[in-house]
Amino acid sequence: MSSPGLRDLSPGQEVSLTCLLARKQLATTRTGKPFGALTLMDAGGQVEAKLWDRAEELLAGLREGQAVEVSGRVELYNGRLQMVLSHIAPAAAEPWRFLPRSPHKPAVLWQRLTELMLGVRHRALRRLLESFFAEAEFHAAFERAPAAKNAHHAYLHGLLEHTVSVGELARRAAEHYPELDRDLMVAGALLHDVGKVEELSLGPPIDYTDAGRLEGHLVLGVRLLEARLAGLRGFPAELAGHLRHLILSHHGAYEFGSPRRPKTAEAVALHLIDDLDAKLAMVRQAVAESGGEGHWSPYHRLLERFLYTGPSPTAAASDEAAHSGEDKPRPAEAPALPSLFDRD
């Protein structure tokens, strides 16, 4: 009997594995016999499972969000894999270890975040950032946290991944647009979602905390900012106000939960960068989950559209040319044009 992950299952296997009980339902057959309809999850995916024998007895002490040990056979039902269980019991493993996680290693993400933080030249802003990310308890919570319940980066280390991506985009935007304050952009990017540490719980499953539902991560983020500022002597009051505005306005519009719309150049840029990173993460996930069949995803509820999941048109054109057998002459390189900014 093998012990693969859920993503490695194939029909006909007899398996024994440890995973997460994501859903538990006790139902009855047409003849009145009780059975268990379950969803099992690990970091690689999830699978439906049925427990036909001793369902009431085996499921009585189990709860959703609990780590379990299961044994059974993998079958194909209506074109989809499912497990038919012969046994299920509690496991001693930490449940959050079976949640999906970022494809990026946390150590690498922290290295990138540290480079962003060390690149902030303003001494007070640097001290503020260090008061967050160098503090052991916050560091650990921030590393584990997801960036959302469902929408984007909704997995272990998702908040760290999203924050690093927004921070790097913010730095590049400030290098491209000289009207943006580079240090303020980077600091605002690194702090814009700190409230999600208190808004979301790893559960599992990932869900909102009471504080998250009552106040939301924008308000919670400002609360965390105020607490850190209180411990820093001489922090410029006007700079603190701009940081509050970046956190409170980064959703961009009242209907999306922002108490204030962006009213500074940095706030406008941060909102657009944050939205870009979130939406591209949704597209990336939709493409990854499409399974490679056809060129279109199912209808995406949050983006309100179907998404193209087919091959890159330029890559396809390159492959076609490579297999055509024709030796086509390479076009001459265009001459370098003088920059307008190089003129006297």
C-alpha cells in the first residue's frame, strides 16, 4: 500500500495517507444506510471521498479542519477521481501543514523583502519597517498568513509572496516616475496589508477572524501601524499621516472597502499595483487549474469573465516557424535612436 500525496493519485491504487478533513457530511443511501461524503485536502490539492461502512462510528469524533489518517482505494467516478475509504482516524499532525502554499520558498521571499527594506534610505521609515518585520512574533505570523480567503494568494505564505511582489513593483514604479517618493512607495507597499495577519486565520480552512469581519484589514492595519509608531520616538507626524492614507486607501474605492479614495500620487500608484498583482494572481491560478484542456477557463466569478488559458501566441508562432523547415533571413537590427532626454 503506497502513501502518495493527493495530486499523485491514480485509479486502482490502494493508498494510506495523512491529510486534512476539509468537509464532512453524514448522508444516507436510498435504503437508509448511513455513509460519509467527505472532502480530503493536502498541500497539493483535494479529492472527494466516500465512507460506506461504519460511517457513523468512524466519523463521530472527527471535525472539519482536522488532520486525519485515511486508507482506501482510488476510483474513477463520473470522470473524476475519488477515494473509497476503508478507514479514517484522527492524526497528530498540525492541520495547517496540509494547506496549499506559495510556490516560492519563504527564505527566498524574506531575502527579497529584506533587500527592499534595506533599500529604504529614510531613517525613520527604515526603523518603522524593522519594528514590524524584525520582531519574532510578527515575523512568524506574517510568514504563515494567506493574502485572502479565496480571491488571490489564498494559501500559506501568500501574504509574504504578495507583499514582496507589490514592494518590488512599487520600487520599479518609483524609478520610472520621478514624482513618486521612492521610500514612501516601498514602505507603503510593505505595510499595506499588515492587517491581514489579524484579519485572516489559517483555520483550516482559511477564514475570517471575528476582528477581520468586524473591522477589516485596512482598519486593523492602521491599528498595528499606530502601535508601532507609539514605540518610535520622533517619528514625523506628517509622514505618519501619509502612511495611514496609503493603508486606508489602497483598495481604491468606497465600494471595495476603502474609507478613503487615493489622494496622493503614491496612493494612486499603490492601489493600481496592488490591484494588478492580485488580478494577475487570479489569472495565473485559473490557467493552472484549467488542466490544459481547451483554451478557456470556466467563468471566473470575481473577474467576471472567461480567461484564455491556451499557449502564448508568440511561442506558438515560434514553434510553427521552427518546424516549417524554412531558413528565413533575420531582419536587420534597427539603428539605435537618440533619447529625447539626451538632447541639450
